[in-house]
Amino acid sequence: MKKAVLFCPSRVWGGIEKNVHLRARFLGESGVQVYVILLQGYFADRFVGLENVTVIEVKSRGGDFNFFVVANYVKKLREIRPDVVFAALKKDWWLVTLASSLAGVDRIVLYLGISRRVKSPIKYFAIFRLMKAVLMVNSDTLKNEMLKYPRFFDDSNVFKVYNGFDLPPPEEKPMNFRELLNLPSNSVIVGCAGRFSPQKGFDLLPDILSRLPDNVHIVHAGEGEFEAEIKASINERPEAARIHFLGYQKNMHAFFKGIDLFLLCSRNEGMANVLNEAMSHGKPVVSTRVPGSEELLAHGKYGVLVDVNDVEALARGVKAIVDGDNVYSPAELRDWIDNEFGLHRMIRDTNRLFFESEPC
């Protein structure tokens, strides 16, 4: 039986963490024995019941030079003897790569879901040239960005694997936001989802709503370390009455089925999972031009694209969909996501990268 160890010692639950959960699930269902490394007390319950998936909790992810964490990782990897190790978080690249190399793991895959500057050339050289780790990214935009650093990256060690999604089950019941939030029947429900972070641009929501009719409401699903700070700034604005924070939602299918359109106002992304999810439910989307979004929206064919931080354009994009000026066929959106960004493609490409000596 093939074995894979997925490192994701995170204190927040967002797109990267959901991506690890999805990969663990499909790898386990395909007969791979999967071990997921999580921080003690964080998210182990979300992996309960997954076939062939074992959670290992650690007390600390450590810093770059934490001997005890490295020793612990080496011990666990030597016991498991995996075919591949996958590190989902950039802050774990160095320790995971070092421990995997010391443990004799042949295949080390590091994930990058968002554009980053190369701040530590020596560390990058050691990771990608000396210890031969390979980099998985989730868009052509991000791959091209990393190839600008030829000292560390080339086509032999950077691989694009699109995030993948199953089309949602048609029998799923939508959340009735008008009833849940006691809103008038003519209310327009705009969905937002993601962890609370300055990167996500949720601080722009009041300015966007101020340019839209009073019957437009925003519902947000998610949590995160900047939650109190961002909510506090929003609650100072009169538009806060039309912004509804729902917290973590286990059933995101019901969330997406219940909205009228989806808004992504991020300042940076790799490829936003929530855009895939919204479009797979046939929902029209408005998105900033962040890495990955132009590929997902086919450069504007399947949604509205605007510049980062342009609240006027974001509001116009929402209004154009609400007024019927921009119409997107739900069936075409679902087909586009299924054909180009479906789970079957991610499964195939991940298996090639994880277990084949020369991945495509």
C-alpha cells in the first residue's frame, strides 16, 4: 500500500486546509494510507471517518531551527516510511523538507497557494536544489511567477495542479437567508466566504454596499485570527446592518445554493477555492484580478473581473448582475468548472506528482 504524509499544522481553517482535507479524502478512498499532521487541538474532528486516513497531532510546528520538532518529525517519518511527504503551509517548508531528507523520503512536495517573494535565497536553494523538493502551485499565473526565480525553480520542479471540486449534489437544500435573517422577500443575497485576513479584502464590504441599493445584503461564512479587528471596523459603518457574519459553516453546499451571486474582493490569492465552489453551484461571480481568478473566469467570459481595491468597479459588477445586464448561464458555469477544474483532474494530477517519477 502506498503511503502519504500530509503536513498541515494550522490554527485556522481556510482554503488550504480544506484542500488538504479533500486530498486526504480522495487519496484514502483510492487505497493510499494517509497520515495527516495537525496541531494538537485543531481540526482533528474534521478528518474523522475518512477512509484510510490517520491523524497525528503535534504540540508545536516549531520555528526554522527547532531541533526537537525536526527530531520528532524524523522519528514519525521513519516509522511510517511514506512514499511522499506533502507540506501545505509555506512556513513549514524548511522543517518538513529537512526532516524528510533526514528520514530518507524520496518525494517531497511543497504547496504554494499564493504569490510570495523569495526572502531567504540560501534556504530556497537548500530546499529546492540541494534537498530536491518540488513545488506544487494551483494556477499558471503562480507558476509563471515562481519561474522568475531560475536559481531555484524551473519546469523540472514546479508543477501546476488546479484545485478540484465535485459538482454539488442537486438534492442539497439551500439556506433560506431571507427567513434566517428576517429579510424582505426582495432582498438580494451576495455571498462572501473565507478566513478573516487583510488579504481577503472584507474591510471593503461597507464601501461596496454604500454604492448599492438598500435591498442588497452580504452574508459571510468563515472565521480567522483577524475576525474581531475586521468586524469592529465594519460595525462602525451604517452598512454593517446589511452585512451578516455566519461564522464557520460545515455545509457550504447549502450556503452557496442559498445566495444569488458571489463576491471575491481579495487583494491576493493563488486560486480561490470559493470561486470554484460558487461557480460549481452555477452562481454568477464578481472577482478581483488576483492570481488564478482570470483562469477560473476565462478572462471575463464566465464572470466579472475588476482591479484589486476598486470598490466602484466591484459595486458596478454586483449591480450589473442584479439588474440583469450581465447574465451567466448556471449550466455553463457548472460545465466549465466540471470540465476544466473538476475533482477528477486534481486527483489525476496529484497522483502523478505524488507517485510517478516523471509527473506531467
